[in-house]
Amino acid sequence: VPPPYFWDGFRFGGLQPYLECALNGDTGAIDPTCSNLRVCVLEGTTTFSRTAQLIDPNNIVTVQSFEDEIAGLNSGACNVIAGGFH
């Protein structure tokens, strides 16, 4: 039996200063700029569940695909994306 393999590729990516806001879990309590944080994340995934533990749900924008995350970042609907990056 092979040993278990654990991988946690959960990351935020996006635009500054909002990326720093997401990394710090700040949605405006520390830095007022962070009140404009919008995180695009795939609905119904473990990434969504993890993001909802770290970021105020009012700052989360749910999307249906990775392409929608990128489109949201490009359109300004969100300024950070959450997902499994490697």
C-alpha cells in the first residue's frame, strides 16, 4: 500500500492591494480599502467552503467555471480569485 499523499494547493491570486486583503482575511476592519475586496470562487467546491471560512461571504462572488473566474477578474466583478494553484 503506498503512503498517503496530501496536497493543499489552495491559493488566492489577483490584484494588489486586494490580494493582500484576501491573504490577511481583511474585508475592511483593518484597511478600509479591503471593503472593496471581491473574491471569485467556484460554487459548490471545497475551495468555496474554505474561502467562506476565511473571507466574509458578502465579499464572495460565486462562479460556475474557471473561465468565469478569469472573466470576473478581467471585468472587475472580482479583484481576487481563489482556487487550487500549482
